[in-house]
Amino acid sequence: ALNVFLTTNRFSKHPQYNNSLTIKLASPTNSTRELREWTRKALRQIYKPHYLYKKVGVILLGLQPEKAETIRLYTQKDYEKEKRLMQAMDKISSRFGRDKICFGTQRKTGQWQMKAEMKSQRYTTSLKEVLYVR
């Protein structure tokens, strides 16, 4: 299943709106393109113009190993082609770095960074953040 949500800033004096939609997928997929299509469809249903949105997100539910994937009887040939495309994109990304290959509809408008005001320290995974006692 795929959950898409959006919300305005609840502390703002502007009009408030939040909504979410969960779509149960007919069959499991690891295709970025297919997940993007479902996300767009959900967003079209819950989006309302003229609101100042603070947060929009996608949550994937019911994740399972790829080997547990069921066979698609009606579009198996197309799905195998899609699978090869995703594997090729993964290989290119691992060899040349993230964001070197993307879908044509993705826009690159500057360097976006996640807000991290409340992020905890990474004592166990980052040597720069390890505590030293003298």
C-alpha cells in the first residue's frame, strides 16, 4: 500500500488543511515509475490549491522482500521490462552517484536539504559526532 499525505503549518494564521489517501496496490512492485504514477494519482485527489503547504510525503506500507513478489498474469512481460529498467537505473546510480540519472519529469531546482533541527546525534555511525571524555 502507498500512503500520500499533505498538511499546512498548524501554527500559521493562514487557512488550514491536511489530508491523506492510502492506495492498496493490486500487486507488489519495486518500480519507481509505477510508484510515482500512483503517488501522482493520490496527490491529485487530495490536493487543494491556494493553501501554503508545509509538508507533503509518501509512506510505503507492507514492504516485503523482492523474492516474495507475486507473478503478474496480465502484464508480466511489461513488468519484466520495467524491472530491467529499474535495475539499469540502480547500476548507473551506484556507479556514477546519486541523482546522475532521473526520470524526465524530475526537476532540479537548486540544492534541497531536509530540515534537521530535531535530528539526534549519530554517535554510533559517524566518527565526527562521537563524544570524547577527557
